[in-house]
Amino acid sequence: MKTVEEIVAAVEKLNTDQFIRFRQKLDRLEEKMWKAVLKRTTAEMKRKGITDSIIDRLVMRRRREHRR
């Protein structure tokens, strides 16, 4: 497996078009990973019975407590 430093060194050698293609592929990979985390988190919250309205109430309570 290549190290991060080796990957960065290789990317630095890319021309502009290749770099843009690399960046687009990296962006798609990041989005895919983010969606997987979101899916797991959503399922966990659903299992625990935590809704958006519950989260909103907790955030608002936290904000009010922080102001004191």
C-alpha cells in the first residue's frame, strides 16, 4: 500500500487535466464514504427512536444553557 506522502508526490506530478480528473474521482469517493456514514447514522438514530424534532429540542436547550 502506498503511503499518503507517495500519493501526494505522484499527484504533484500530474498535469492540470489529470489533476482535475483525480480531484473529481476523489470527490466522488468522499461523497460515497459520506453517504455510507450517513446511512449508518440514520439507521442508528431510527433504532434509538431519535427524530429530528428531538435533536432540535436538544440543540435549543443546549444553546439556552450555554447563554447563562
